Amino acid sequence: MIKFILLSLFSLLSFSSSATENSLNGANTAWILTSTALVLLMTLPGLALFYGGLVRRKNILSILMQCFAIASISSVLWLVVGYSLAFGEGNAWIGDFSKVLMIGIDKNTLSGDIPESLFMLFQMTFAVITPALIIGAFAERMKFSAVLLFSALWLLVVYAPITHWVWGGGWLAQMGLYDFAGGTVVHITAGVAALVAAVVLGPRLGFPKTPMMPHNLTMTVTGAGLLWVGWFGFNGGSALAASGDASMAMLVTHISASMGALTWAAIEWKKFGKASVLGAVTGMVAGLGTITPASGFVGPGGALIIGLLAGLVCFYATVYIKQKLKIDDSLDVFPVHGVGGILGTLLAGIFSSAELGAFSGYGFAEGISTMTEQVTVQMIGILSTIVYTAIVSYLLFKLVALMTNGLRVSEEQETTGLDLNEHDESGYNL
């Protein structure tokens, strides 16, 4: 009798444990719902306002329209096939078509302990902002039709496969790459594609001799503030749980952004005698982008150093790209996001070490025991992402140019501005 009671109790406990493992967690679900809204806030209106204020007055609506249009087309493509290519089982290189149009997934289907519909939506907001980041490189000179076609194709043949490599169980995930929230997946891919875009399209008319000052820095600072707030969902939400990982990711994100802003401002103050508002917010974005891949693996001390290096390295990268190489990456996408993503992905392999005293992180990936091994994996992730993104983005630009009879608007249209010529509207009627 006692044996029967014990066996029954054991079975009940086993069933209860199994049910718990496969049941929805309300706290985690609530946090990822919130994070999803925060990440969408980063694009609409955060990035739209940040970029919009940086261009000239005659092109403000073109930037806003591109952000809204990319958000829309990316969302539809993510539902139709993008999510399946990124997170379908597939193989080491690409997902499959098992999740096309969310087939077999309903409101009760779980991914871990949150609804899979929520996980899909959270990842959709990443798929929205990544191609939107690229528009900063070809701002003020690319046809709207070419923007849409390139963004759609790029999402499917660059973003989705690399997402699968890193977050979908692909070959980089299997190696132990540390990329918590998108150093490779978001920032390196967008930054490298932006650099390719700037080279393929060529500079804006008058660059570099004609001053092309931001038309509304108030708008840019407002957008930057929204990006800072939204990044808490970007990095904190990537823990996929309301947990200590999420809270630490948010803390280190904030510290790196703060240090990046201070560092950039300090460099300008030293070099030019004054700290600019534009420099401070750019340094903040550099700090955010650089901490992103490391945010789940490093502590506050490491974040302080990462933010410092972000402001320093991204500042001089911006000067080098614009003044030395004379590449017109209009809104500095590659030197801020690309270089920041590269730097942060590399530093994740260093500051994740648990043996750095006050600057320690939380240990290396499973199966990796030394900093050298982790850094080697990080370098492989960086280089493979750069090479694949550069080659495929270049080919896509060439293909889109053939399909749209050229990527650029005419010189006359560029002089008049894209708002009137592409959308027959004006941003300001005062």
C-alpha cells in the first residue's frame, strides 16, 4: 500500500513538473509583449525621427516614408516566409518552409514558455529595424521603388539566413557565438550593407564640398531619446524572460549608452573646443549598438569599458570614412552601427570572462573554456557575416538597378528633393 502511494505521488509530481515545463509563463509573456512594443518604437517613430532630422529639409518625408514602408513590407514578408527561413528547423545554413504563414501555429502554441506568436512578433520587430537602418547610407538620392525592392530582397537573402546561423540553431550558434541581441544579425549586416550602398550609389551631389547640415536637430534628439528607451526592449527582451538576465542586460545597455555619449562629447570638446548635441546623441547610439551583442554576457564594469571604446572607435571611424576615404555614408550607418557591431561582438568574447575582477562577465559559451577560444569564435562570426553580407548586398544592388532602371533619382530630382519628386508632398508648408 505504501509502495502504491509513493509511486502515485511520484507520478503526480512528474506530471506536474512536465506540465510546468510546457505551460505559459505569464510574467515572461508580459515582459516580451512590452519589449516587442519597445523595439517597434525604435523604428516608428524613433529611427524615423532620428534620421529625418539629419537630412535636409527637402528630404524629410522621404526618410519617414521609407521607414514606414520598410516596416510594413518587412512585417508581411516575415509572416509569409521570413520567420520560417530564420527559425524553421532546416539545416545549419537556412531554415525550412515549415512555418510559412505560421502554418500549424495557433494562439496556444508555445515557444519555450511564451506564445510562439509573441516570439515571432518580437523577432519581426528586429526584422523591421535592420533594413530600416540601411537607408541612412543612401538617404537623399535613391529611388523609392529601388528602396522597397532592395529592402524586401535583402531581408530574405541576407537577414533571414544570418538570423538562422546565430539564433535559429545554425552553424554559428553551434560553434558558441555570443550575440545576445544582434551584433552580427542586426548591426554588422546593416552596417556592411550600408557601406556597400554608399560605394555603389556614389556620393550625393556636392559631397564633400557642399555643407549638408541636419535640418532639424530637435527632431534628431527626440528620435535618439526614443531609441535609447526602446533599446531596453531590444536587449532586455532578448533574454526572453522576466529575469536577472533581462535586468542586467538593461543595466549594461544604459551604462554603455551613457559612456558612449560622454566619450564622443569629450573628444569633440577636446578637438573643437565645444561638445555638440549631435555628437552626444551619436555617441549614445554607438554605445547602444556596441553593447548589443554583449549585453547578456557582461557585467556593468565591462559595459563601462565597452561604452568608452564605442565612443572612441566609432568617432574616429566616422572621421576616417567621411574625410579620408570620402565615402558618403550619409548618416554614418557603417562607422556607428557596423563598426560598433564588430567591436561589440569582439568585446563580448573578452568581457564575458568571469576572471576579470570588477570587469568580469558571466562565463564563456558551453564547451568553451578560454578567452582565446571564445574570441576566435567571435572573429569567425564577424568575418563570415561581413563577407556574406557584402557579397550578397552588392549583387542585390546590381540586380535592383537592372529592375528599376537605375538606383538613383536624376540630378534634377536630387536637387529639388525626394519629397516632391518621389511623393509629391512637402514636409513643411509654413
